Amino acid sequence: MHIPDGILPMSVCAAGYAVAGATTWYSLRKINQQEDPQANIPKAALLASAFFVASWIHIPVPPTSVHLILNGLMGVILGWYAFPAILIGLFFQAIMFNHGGLTTLGVNAAMMGIPALAAYGIFQLRYKFGGDNRSTLTKFAFLGGALGLGLAAAIAFPTLIYTIPGDIDVTAERASITALLVAHVPLMFIEGFFTAMLVSFLYRVKPELIKAMAT
């Protein structure tokens, strides 16, 4: 899912930075409007670390393999903190392990971070369908976790398909990109299930964290 350096035109990379910068600004603005903006920083740091490590957990989906993203989970748990946390995680992945790239940092952040915020919005819809009972929480947590990844893949597909360099085999490249997109479908269910299980666990052991997700 991480787009490396040298794949996208500079115009697309610049647009990615513009979108990521605007979304970061808006997210920080929403965070600063909260009663205690610093209260969730430790939780955001913990999940940014999990996001950083998750990309090394590969799951074989023949004929390829995919790795965990957890952007939907971060959106569900962190809300507006998710975008800056993902941006920081992507930055360290790029500079420490060359996973992704610096020129494509903005594109990758927008591709994963905006769906994370969408996952947060999906999770907040639970109030219209039963509130904070355990069954409703887990259902909407599953939807948020799964669709967060699904939306990221849906953004990545046209971004890659329509920017394939002309000096390579376009047909073969499109086939490989399509195969990679299809391979993320089962991963959506895995991440949705994992998000639902984590929210269900928090509901049992620390329900105040669930209430904090409402802000």
C-alpha cells in the first residue's frame, strides 16, 4: 500500500503534500477545540507505534502477500488524532526502513489518513443505531476498521493506474496493481474483525476509553 519514491509524477506528489498539509491543519484545529487536547497524546503515540510496526506483519494472499495497515482502527480509536499519528508513522517508516518515500509522504498520508478519519465518522454513526451497547459498538467498529482500509485501497488504485510511467509495460503493471487491490479484500475483513475485537475488549475493561472516542 505504501507508494515509494520514483513512482508518481512530482505534480501528484505536490498535490499530495497540499492535501496532507490541509488535513493535518484541520485535524490539529479540531484537536485544539477539545477540552483537554493533550489527554489523548499518549494513546496516539501508542497507536502510531503500532502502525509503524504493523507494516512488517505480512499475510500471504496468493499470488502475493499484503501487510496490515490499521488505519481504520486508528481512526476508530483516535478520531482526529489519527491523521497526524499516521503522518508521523509514515515519516519514520520512510526514513528508517525506506518503506514508502519522502516525495510520496503526502500522498501516502492522504491515502491512509483521510480514510482513517472516515472510519472515525462511521464509528460515530453508532449513536443513530443504538448508542454505546456492546453489539452496536462492535458492528460499527468492524465497519470502521474494514472500510478504512478499503477506502485507502480505492484511493491507491486510480492513483497508481493513471500515473504508470510510459517506459514500462503498462498492461503488466495494471494487472499487478489490480491483483494487489483484490488481495486487500480479505485484509479488510481481518482489520475489521481486529478493530471490533479491540473495541469490545475496551468496552469490558476500560469503558471510559469508549466514551472518550465520542469527542
